[in-house]
Amino acid sequence: MDRMNDKLDALWAEYREACPDPEPAALTVIMGVVLIPQFQKALVYSSNYVDVLAADHPNTYVDILNGDIR
């Protein structure tokens, strides 16, 4: 079992040498150029849930008296 662990450790060491960690400055630039503009394009709603329901279902006395709401 120890021999398998040694082989696995050697494999991970070779992998780390073959694929070094990316430079943090480059990752920061990519995040700033790609991700931040995507978040800034998000829609901003000016009404809440109750306002939308009230607009879809008017419930005024004038509508009731006119027979528009049953």
C-alpha cells in the first residue's frame, strides 16, 4: 500500500510541475473584463410583487360598479 501511495505522490508532483498555478494578476484581469460587465447588465426592476399584481388585477369601486369585475 505504501508503494502505491509513493507512486501516487510522484504522479501528483509531476502533475504540479506540468501544470503550474495560474498567475493571480491575469485571473484578476479576466474577472474584471468578463465577469463584472455581465453583472452590470442585470435588469433592475422598479416595482415589487404587489405592484405587479395590482396592475394585473384592478380592484376599484368604479370597476365593480361598472360591472367590469365580477
